[in-house]
Amino acid sequence: MKKMLLPFLAFAFYSAISAQPTFEPFDVILEEVAIDNAPALQSFAWGTHEADWLLLGV
């Protein structure tokens, strides 16, 4: 049992170190929107459907 443990641990360690995550390139675009007479929101989620907006906030 001990003879198998060392090769297994070496393989697991090598696999963990050599594994490189792959990321797809992406862009994040932030755009400030001012809405007159709208209350301030600390955190929120939003959605749109055609011309309607939905804001859920705290």
C-alpha cells in the first residue's frame, strides 16, 4: 500500500501544478446611466425587455 502511495501523490502533485486553466478572452464595458429622480441603489440586479427596464435593489 505504501509503495503505491508515493507514485500516486507524485502524480497528483504534478497534475495539479501542470494544469493550466484556459480562459476565453472577454471585454467588460461599463456605462454610467443617469436617471432623474431615481433612488440610489447600493446593490442591484437589472434586466430589460424591449423598452422596459426592471431594477431590483437594496
